[in-house]
Amino acid sequence: MKIYVSLLLTVVSILSFSNIKAQNSQKPSKYLEGTPQLTHSQMLVDYDSLVSYVNQVSPIIQFNKEVRKIDFNKHAKMLKKRITSKTSMEEYLFLVEKTLNVAQDGHSDRLGNSGLDEVKTILIPKGFVKGLETLDLPHSYKYEKFIGENFYTKTKLELVYINGEYYNLLPFSYDGKSYPATMKLISCNGNEIHQFVKNMEELISPLRWDRINKKVYHEDFYTVGEIYKNNHLKLTFVDNNQEKKIVTIAKDDTVTFLEEKKNNFGYNSSTASVITHYFEKEQIFYGKIPVMKEKLGDTLTKRFQTIINKFPVKSIVLDVRGNGGGSDATYGNFLGKILKDTIKMNLTVGRILSPLNCKYYEIDKDSIIEYGLKLTKEGPKLKNLKMFYNIIPNYSFFHPEKEILPFNGPVYVLQDRFIFSSSSNLSSLAYNNKHLTSIGEMPNLLGGMQNSPTVFFLPHSKLLFRVGPQIDFTDCKTVADIFQNQVEHFVTYPIDFLHERTTTNEDIFGKNFLLQKDPMFKKVLELELKQYFVETSNAISQKKI
């Protein structure tokens, strides 16, 4: 059944309902030479198409309105009013960027170079693109360059958000003055920092939601050009001696870091390799998967098989810190080799029952019932949205292999805030299942069962963008629970440790650093020790009997 599969598997489509050629309205800037120069009426049609596509496909904007008080359509209505007969193409592209930002979803945004490369090298050759002419594709590369160099700045400050506060990770000098590491940022342009960032819904996305400290944040908020007043940004820090340090930095200016950044704290490189260790004393197999590529999962399986054929393995650590996602089969195939039983959940995911989705999935209300989908469900629902649901009792995330490897211990999943998509799926799986244990940070982004976004292009500008179509209601008691991302054992990095981790010459994923310094790996050792005491106590009790 086409619809049943496409709700769960990775599906990318490109839709458009117009092939009308845009007309040049004025001389373009150097960035936009050769791109469509829209008339006022064409901008309005383009913009209305953008808003319509988001409203018909994204259930996340309704979640944001109900739970996070971010009203997409209120913002869109105000942004549209700024489109006048005098609006330049450059100004119009900024309005489009702001509109996509206010959707506040990591799967809803304008396509950057990597996404455009995928359209060019995979989707067009395979015939997935409908209505987009080959000559139109270069326009979006030019839009990316223009927006990247004009909407955003080149400034880099290495700020991090830890336990509800912003800190500068590295010491730096600027304008003849030196500033120490680990200062706390308290204000921007004279406004309290958290309130300042909270009001940037149109300017940067996705704003992460720290539910523990009840704050939204973005560590790169200062890269938005519009917040620079008279081309300057005023940042007020407090150092460890409680002395205020004011830095007034010019737009696109750079600071000089006084320590070298040797290790990244963020998403991994797509070219990073699998790292594995065997800890002899603890009998732990450790595997770091940098991205969810199936070939990396195969590498992990082969290395584990080599180890377990020679040595006893009591437990496994899967480290997905910094893993931005990819294919669920990466971890699914590995788990299928080591677990005797499949991991099952009563899954409930939903999409909007809109004309656009009906056209794409080739469905209507009658065929929805025929395919075994539902038009209603028990439990929390999003208001004012007609949706259809895929409700799958005992959904299996993977199936055990016929010949599994001889392992019968716990599996620990190490995660930080920099997980997304399929790595976030693994996190949710670990949180909801006794076979796996999650340790680390919450991503603070909407999670649950993810699905690849639908890709669109606007009728006149031909700008390519994507929209996340699916939302996960699994095990939700309230609408707020749809945010999903949780962790069983919350462990975060203190700022002093994170500074050391960033600047050390040690291999931060080496055996010694993991054993001696890594807070999340040390939590594994703590849980293992507790389990040892439980097993020893039970053995003594059995002996007495």
C-alpha cells in the first residue's frame, strides 16, 4: 500500500502548481543576476503560495501556536503587508526567509547548497521533480549565496548554552581588549538576553526549547544581521569575578580567539568515521556513529562481531552525540544483530488532511479508510486541524536477524543536544524501551518519529524550500508531550569541562578521556556498578536460601 509505506519511510517529493515565467521588475544586485525579478503581483502570488504550502503540510506550526505561543499565520500576515510596489527582490527574499524561520521547525526551511545538490544529482535524474525546469535550479544557489552573505553575518563568538545560561567558550580579544573564557552573557543591546532571543522568531530557526529551564535559545543568535544597530551589537558579559565586561562588536567583524579550538561541540562532519573501543576491565564495547549512514552501521557490526568472537562483552555503548541523522536502518540493522527480540511500540503519527496532501498521496476520505488509516484518534489532538493518522499497534523498528550475535546485556545510548531526525528516533526508542537506556542531554527540538520533508518551489521565483509533514502522537498524554524528546538519565556538561573538552590535545573519544573525564560515559560506569551490586546482592540472597 503506497500511503502506508510513505508515512514511515524516507520520501522526498517536489511539488509545484505553476510554470508561469517571472518578469523582470528592476535591475538585480550582483548576487541575483540572471534570477527572476518579480513584479509586485508576482511577489504576492509567490508569497501566498509559500504560506499556503506551509499551512497545508506542517502540523508543527499548529503545535507551536498551541504550546509555544508562536503564531505562524499572525507573523505571515504582518510580513505580507511589507510587500509593496517598491519592494526589491532582495527585500522580498528576506521576507521569505523570515516566513520560513517563523515556522520554527528544523525540517521546514529554504534549501541550502547540500539540499540543492541532492535535488540536482538525485531527484531530478530519478524523475522526482515535477514542473521544475533544469534552468530554474541555479536560481536557488544564487538565493542561498545572497541570503547567507546578507541576511546573516560572518561574526563568530563561540557561544554555548549550558543549564539555562549563555557562555563564551573561548577567551578572545577585540578592539585592543582581552576577555576570559566562560563569561556569562546577560544582555544584548541593553535587553535581557533570554527575552531578546525569544523575540527572534522571524530571524533565526529553529529556536531550541529548554523545557527544564523554561527558556528558548539559539547559540548563534548573534549571526543575524538585522539585530546590529547602526552596524554594531552590544553584548554584556559577567566574568567569574562578577565583573561586567561590555563588548561592542561591528557587523561582520571578527574577534581573535586566544586559545585554539581543537574539538567541535556541535554536529559531526558528514565524512567522519566510526570509532570503536573495547574496555577490557569493564567488558564494554563502545561504538561512536557520527552520522546515520548504513555503511557506517555495517562497519560497527563487523567490528563488534570481531570483538565478541574474542572477548566477553557485558554491555554496549552507542554514542550518537553530534549525529544529525540519516537512515534509521543504520542503527536498526545493528540492533537486529544483537537483540533476540524486536523492539515494538504502539505508534501513532499524523499528517494534515489538506488538498495538497491529498493530491500528493492520491487519497481522499474514502481511500484513507480503505488503506487502514484513521480520521480520528484517542488522546490529545491539535486544534482546528483536520488530520489523518497512521496508528500501528506493536510497530517494529527492526527485526532480529536469523543468526544473532551472542550478546545478552544492556545497550546504552549517549546523546547530546546535537541529534536530529533518525538519531532522534533512536533516542525516542531508547527512552521508551527497556532494552535500551538513554544518557545525556535532550535535543530541545521537536522529535518523535521523523520523516523526510516534502520539498516545494515557488511559482515565480522558483525558490526551493522544504516543509516537515509529520507529527508523532505516540504515548502522548497532553499536546505538550508531542515535543517528545526525553532522556532517561540527564547528564550535561559543566562549562569548565566543556572548555577543557574544546581545547584539549587529548582524543576526546579515546579510551582514557572517556573513562577518566567524559561525564556521560562515567554515567554508564555508574549504572554498570549499580547493576553489579544488584546482581551480587541477589546472588548472595539466593545462596542463603
